[in-house]
Amino acid sequence: MSVLLPFHKSILDKIHDPASSELVLLARGLGLRRIVCKLLQIYDSPHNLVILVHATPEEEAAIGEELGMMGCRNPGLRIVGFETGRKDRQDLYKKGGLVSITSQIFTVDMLASDIPTHLITGILILHAERVTPTSAEAFIVRLYREKNKNGFLKAFSDQPEFITSGMSPLRTIMKELQMRTVHIYPRFHADIKDSLDRKTPDIVELHQAMSEAMSEIHHAIVQCMTTTLSELKRANTMLDLDDLTIDNAYFRSFDMIVRRILDPVWHKVGPRTKQLVSDLATLRRLLTQSHSCCSYLLTYDALAFHAYLETLIASNTTTDTGNARQNQSPWLLTDAANVIFMYAKRRCYVMSTVPKSATAPARQVIDLEGDDYEWAIADEMEANAQTRASGSGQESARRKPWLPDGMEPVLEELPKWSLLGDVLQEIEEEMIRLEPLLSSHSPGTNTVLIMASSLQTCSHIKDYLAAMNAEAPRGSQGRRMMEDKLKLYLWWKGKLSERKADGRGPIALPQPKDKAVDNLSEALKRKDREKQERAASRRRVRGGAPAPASTRDAGARAAGRGTMGEVEIKQEAEDIATFLSAQGVDQAEASMTHDFQMFSMDDDFDANYGLLGPAQTVVVRPYSDDSDDQVLQEIKPRFIVMYEPNLEFIRRIEVYRNSNPGLGVRVYFMMYKLSCEEGKYLTGLRREKESFERLIKERGSMLMPIHEDRTSAAGEAIIKNISTRIAGGRKEASTEPARVIVDMREFRSSLPSLLHASGLLVLPVTLTVGDYILTPDICVERKSIPDLVSSFNSGRLYTQCELMSAHYKQPVLLIEFEEHKSFSLEAVADIKSYAKTNKYPPKKKADPRSDNASSAAQSIQSKLVLLTLTFPRVRVLWSSSPYATAEVFNDLKTLSAQPDPAKAVLVGAEEDPDAGAGVNTAAEELLRSLPGITAKNVKHVMGRVRSVRELCEMEMKDVQEVLGVEPGKACWEFIHKGDTRRKPS
């Protein structure tokens, strides 16, 4: 169980009062989760109903486990997910206690009155920095305060950098959360400083210099990024691009900055600007850490880094069809790029020219000359061995038979690998020195904890430690591992040549099985699997299929390049392929099989836990969130190695040191000197300090918002419903409030929140036809742009329009764009391409894959035209943002009747519980057998037509009005022209 430090108790004393609502901003790494858990423990009671909102599944599991350790086990934190039924949720709410629930389910339950809103004791909101006027949390607070004025609201955040962009960002968050008090706790806060400075860990800073080749590559990448940023600013002088700097490019928020600036004008920028943006993403991957991977230069081994660069060159030279790329990347044509590729190759191997006349005949005639020639060869080798230096002679004798002629392997190791070996050696010596001074009751263990930035880096560290030769000289201790990687690289190089000859695109360097995955516990494995499944399910929900792994670096491979390096790479690949073919296919495949078997050893951490003593255990883990605090408390290491700098983990160590009195902690802080790693760490420290200073300054001069009462909005809604159609000019006020029926699945978007904010009563139900029912006659199907494309491709939109036309008088298709993106269906360049005429036939047949973007956009327009021709009663609404949609919906509802939710649910349903009494089942079966009549519209037809005879006597236009254009025509022609199609007997 986590121990509370004095500053934790001070924060809890200020915020635990259930009569107050406040926002807490705490610096990262100072134990925000233990504050939330302690607060939940205080409120844990069957008489209270406390809701935890906006927690990720990982946070829910960790908070539930922490509460269990604190004694909250009966029933503890209960998690409500999509698999929990409505009846089960209602029973769970009535029992009280602590409940964690998703924002979407919580919103729907409050609107449907499934949860007693007036009985909720309070709500705790995590990640308050993400609260915006259109977020689900703002909608929840609005609904909560309508029926509950006395319950508390507690919001928490440890990301101050996200609350410093825009105009008065702190005031905006507090206005949406309807709060008036904010507590700000940076690292330099007096209470925190006094608590953490009492016992400081022993930190050993190790500034490792990069190798000469790495330093040259690092400077060249920075130069390429500077050139790319300058080109981007010169090409877009009308935009404010001051925030696009090298310092900002170190952080993940850089992509968000670029998107925020260019999204509104993305349809106007040319292909050169789009190529430059893609180049920035490629260079950032080479230099610094991105969303899903680490820095390629500082964490990948030399062979993997060189293979990735070769893949960039091969894929950026030509398209998939074999044609030269039109928009080439400018950075690939610079001298700095040549420096990158040249030094990356030198780190791996050096190719020397070997005359073919000297090597080929020897292989061909070596077995044909007899013993004399063999003795002559032996004498020559002995003479050469005596004249050469001893070192060179030993190296020649150790030359691997699988190396191609002329290739001298360099296999430069990362400098941090040798430094890590020295650190572990020093730790082992320190353990031996301290062993007589420690007893069995001494706190802490001798387990060494190594922390890195990603699973990929952890895998490299484990591979190196497993293959390290401690007796080898510095810089060559991992030679065996690098030679195995070189064999894998040579095999890949041969395959690259084969694909080039066949006209196919390049393939990525195959990765052996990740041992880091094997070393994880079952809980962490399950956590990673669930995270991947959730990411895939989110993509499917939005209408798109899960992206294949081969397209992850599509943005990087989209860059074009000239012929620089292509001939050399192709020639090397052909030579290696020829050598491998001379060695034999079986030998090459056997080496590959050996590599994969070597990397697939099962060393599961849980299976071997306890078999080794703590002094013999080295745990390698990637940085995570607040769960790292639990890792430190469980392992209780005396020695911690930070392989890469991480600001928040340093603070976690400070909290860990002060939470365990009597425990001595030594931290080895490793960092590359004069690198992007050092720059990112110092820039992050400065950005956080400036963010807190801005927030403190804004809090001092901020005008507190006055929260308006929702009753006035309800009164305005009643006034809007005054009917002026009554004879004599009398006005009669309708006491029924304006309402809109919304499908359950639509609460993933921000439109229901905006409709509620505009004064409409939102009723969540499960609709079969449409997404929004505005009036008894108006049904709206909302489509975002990605959803529109997927609906056209799957044919789902045709079925939806057919159902709306069959059941509603005014069906509407709403095409909604995002607020800060371009209000355009396609790029301007694509639109111009449609105006080209085919007056002169093309000289050469065009490749159908060469203009995929243009043909796709043209296909969307064509399908929209066909849709409007097929369903003439369907009206298409174009909306620039959800705000504009809310205004349009309010205008459409003016002076109109209100929809009935009971009737809306039954529309299009296959089974109507109230229907069937007094119905001729034989006639219904006959109707179902007619073309154009399905199980979804048969009830509608039976409501409009009294008998089958009446349907047969109707005109075609009347049948089309009931069934729709195409289904009505098919049904009428089947009834009236079916006999005429038969041949007379």
C-alpha cells in the first residue's frame, strides 16, 4: 500500500470536503493516483454513490487493485462497461458505493433516468485537461447540475502543458466543469519541496558521448529538419508557423500543432506542403521518440537503423507501379542526407573492391588442379600470415564463411551498451561491499531495476545482456549478437534484390521474436492485447477496417527521392544475392531458422519468479504511468538504472525514497551528451515550469464565470413552440418542451451535447431507422466524412436511405464535417483534375492505380448523384461543424410537432409487440413474398394499405410513395406485368 507524504495529506485536507468542488493540477510523477484512491476510500460507503469518470481501463484496474489493498473490498470499485445490461446497471446504482463508468454510458443513463441523479453524492473526473465545450464530460456536468445542486465535483489533471494553449484555457475548463476553485501544485510548491527534499536519492549522472558516426548523423538529421521547416514556412507565408521549431519537434504534441495549423487550409495547400509535413514525421522518427516507437538513431542497433534508411531510399525512389515519384522529398537531395546514409553504412560494414578475376577462377578450378595447386595455396597463405601484423592475421583467421567477398564488418555497438555493462559491474561490486552491513530486516532488495522508454529498447537491452562477453574489449562485448543480426541483414538484403528484380516494393527488415514480450507477466501481456483490441475496435466503430501493419510508416514512405544511393544499394543487394545463391539456399535458410529459434526462448518472468535470488535478478521495464509507483513499492530496489531520461520517473523515485525511511536508493541516470535526448529532457523541464507559471498567473487575474440557470433555456424552448397557425391570430403556448430523439450510438459524437446545450430535450433510444428524429415527419441520418465513404463502399447507406424513405415523409442525409478542418469534400487539386477533357486520346495507357485519390473522390461524387436520383425525397444537408448542425436542427423544429419516442422505436423493427392482433397471417405472408417488401417495411405497408387487393389496384406512383422509388416500381411491375412476361403455352 502506498504511503502518503506530508504534501499528499495537505492536498487531501483541502479537497476532501464533500461540500466543495474544485480542480486539482499536480505535476507528473508526484502520486496523483494515490490521492484519488485515498479520496475514494474516504467516500466509500453504501450510503454514498460516488462516480469515477474518464478513467482508462488500465487506470480502472490499477485503482481497483489499490483500493483493495487499502481495505475497500466489499464491494470495492465496481466497473460498468458496455457489456453490463441496463437492468444490472440500475440495481448497481441503487446499492451505492464506488462506481467507475464510461462517459457515454453515464450520459445515456442520466438522460434515460436510469441513474438517480439527485442521489449522486459526487463525481470524480480524471484527465481534466481534455475537457472542452464539446466533450462528454461537459455534457455530464450540465446534466448533473440540472438535478443535483448539492453534490460535489472533483477534477484532476497532471498535464499542465495541455492547459496553456488558446485564450484563457483554465477559465474555459472551469466554466465547463462549473467550478470556482483550482489548486495548483508544481514541483517547486513549498509543501512539495519540503516533503521531497528531506531524503534525496543518490543520483549518479552519466553523460555518455555519442560515437563519431552517431554524432555526424545526429547533426545531419537536425540540419535536414531545419531545412524542411524553413521550406514549409517559405511555402506557406500566410500561415502563422512560429510554433514549428526544433524544440517543439521533440514532443508528441508537435503533430497536434501541425494539425491545428494546417487542417483548416489542408484542401488549399499543394502537394509540396503535404510532402514536407510527411518528411517532418519521417525525420522525427529518426531523431526523437514518437507515439508508438523510440528514437531510431539512439535506440536501434546500427544494422536496423541502416536497413530502415535503405528501405526509405528504395520506397521513395519509385511508386508501387514502378514509375518515378512526382513529388520528391527535398531533404533526401541535400548534402546532409548523404552524410546520414554514408555514416549509417560505415557503422555496419565497409565494402572493398575485390577483382572478380581473382576470386571467381579460384572457386571454379580449386578442385581441378590436383595436390600441387593446393600445396601452393597453403604456402601462400602461410607466407601472408607471417608478413602481416598479428591482429590482422587473427581477424583474417576469424573471418566468417558466410560473409560476402569484400565486406569487412564494423558492427558498431551503441555506446550506452558498454556503459550499461560497466554500471552493472559497479552495482555488483557495491552489493558485495554492502552485504556484511545489511541484515535480513534491512529495507529494500538487491534486484536491479532498469527503466527504458519503450518495449523495443527493453528488448535490445535484454538481448545485449544475454549475449554480452564481459572479457571482450569495450565496444565489442556484444559482437556475437551483432553478428547474428548481420546474418539476418544479409538475408534481407538478398530478398530485397529479388523483389527489386520482380518489380515489387521493398520489405522491412524482419524482426526476431521480441523477448521483452516473453519477459512480461501475464497481466501486462493481457493489458497489451486488450489495448490493441480496443484500438482495432475503435477503428471499426468509425467505419474503417483496422490498418495493416505494413502501412504504419506510410507517411514516411510517401516521400520521394532522386537517384542518390539507389544504384549503389541495388548493386550491393545483387552482389549479396549472388553470394547467397553460391552458398546454397539451404544454408541461408538454416541461418535464418537458427536466428528465430535463438530469439524465441521462453523466459517468462512469472514462471521463473522466485527461482533466482534478488541479487541475481535484473528487471527491465518500459516507463509507464502511475503504475510505476506500484512497481517500485513491490520490487523495492536499492539500485535503479534509468537507461533514458524521464522527468516524471525521477519524481517517482523521490516519492519512493521518502515513502520508505531507512532505504538507501542509488540511481544511475544515463543520457547521451549533446543529443536530442538531452535537449528533449531540458526542454520538457522548462515547458512544464513555464506552463505552471502561466496557470498561476491566469488564476490570479481570472474572472470567475457566473453559471447560468437551465430553467431560462427551458422557458425559451416553450416560447419557440408557440403556434401562430390558429385562426384569428391567437397564440397558444404549448406546454410540451421541444425534444429530439437520438440513437444510442450517436453519443460517441459531440452533437447530442450541443443539442442539449441549445435547449432541446435529448431522449436516448435504440433506433432502427435514422440517427435523429426531429419531428414525426423528419428523420436524419448523420454521416461524418470517413463514415460516408465506408457506408458507400459497403452499401449500407443505400439501405438506410431506403428505410427512411419508406417510413418518413422528409428523410434527411446530414453530411457533417469537423469544426477545425476544411469544409470541402476533396482537395482543390483533385477538383481541377475533373475539368480535364479527353479531346485527345492519351499517348500511353494510364495505370489505373496512378490516380487513386482523384478516382476515389470522383467516385464519392458520382455515388452521391446516384443516391439523390434513386431517392428524390431524401434531402442532403451539408454542415461545416456540429455547432452548425445544432442551429439547423433548431430551425427545422420551429413550429413543428414533437416526435413520439415510443413510435420511433417501433419504426422499422422486425418484431412489433403491439402488432399482430386481428391480422390475416396468410395475407401478411403473401405481402412478404412480393418484391420490394421486406421484414423491415412490411408493418409499414400493412399500416398504409388495408388489403392486398387495394395494393394491386394502386397506381405505380402510389406504390412508390409507400415503398420508395425502386422497390415500388419492382412491386408494381411484378403485380401487373408478371403474366405478360410468360410465353403463351
